Amino acid sequence: MSDETVFSGVHEVSVDLPTAPDQDHGLVLKWRRRGEILEGLVSREADGRVMTEWLPALLLSPEDSSTAPDNVPAES
């Protein structure tokens, strides 16, 4: 058995990378646990390209309606 456990669910998140001056917005497509680290497979736009990569969950925070891109209205 692999040490990877994959969790399902799509979640809109802010991505706070130490190398980026601003937060990015993305979607978590899958979750997995690698040993003691929880990671999300995040699809996001960076420098005009769509990137999909595994990022540690500590770099991700849930989006709320006030920070959602394109002024998407919150669901009631």
C-alpha cells in the first residue's frame, strides 16, 4: 500500500506562496496525505499560464465571497 491517501472534493482557495508577492486564486481538485503532510492538487493561473501542482495545505486558505475573483456573488 502506498503512503498516499487521496481525498476528493473541489474547493476554491487562496494560494499564499512565499515566492509570490500576492496571493493567487485557485481550485483544489484533489487532496492527498503524504506521510504527515496534507497536500492539495491546485489548478491556478500564474504568469498567464494555467498551472496544476501539488501544494502543502498550509499554503492554502478557503476563499470567501469578499476575496473571490471576478466578483462572483456568494451563494445564499
